Amino acid sequence: MMKFGKNVMVALAISALLAGLAGCQKKEGSVESAGKELDKALEKAGQQVEKAGEKIQDAAK
């Protein structure tokens, strides 16, 4: 009977730890969202600069 009680306590402790870990997952915050949007904008701007550079090179030929 004593082993059963210990097994139940161990199972409860493991369940509590797993539930705690599942609750630790953070959702994306506003700063992270803004950072992603900034990355996208900078990538688009870089592409536009590349296109402009290519047009200048073509015009120089």
C-alpha cells in the first residue's frame, strides 16, 4: 500500500511539472511583431535599391 501512495505522489509531481512547462510557452509580443515587420520592410527596401542600381548600370552602358 505504501508503494501505491508513493507512485501516486510521483505521478502527481510529474503532472504538475509538465503542466507548468506547457504554461511557460510565451506568445509573440508586440516588440517581436514590430521587429518582424521591420525586417520585412528592410528586405523590400534592399530589393528596391538593388533594382535601382541595376537600372543605373544598364543606363550607363
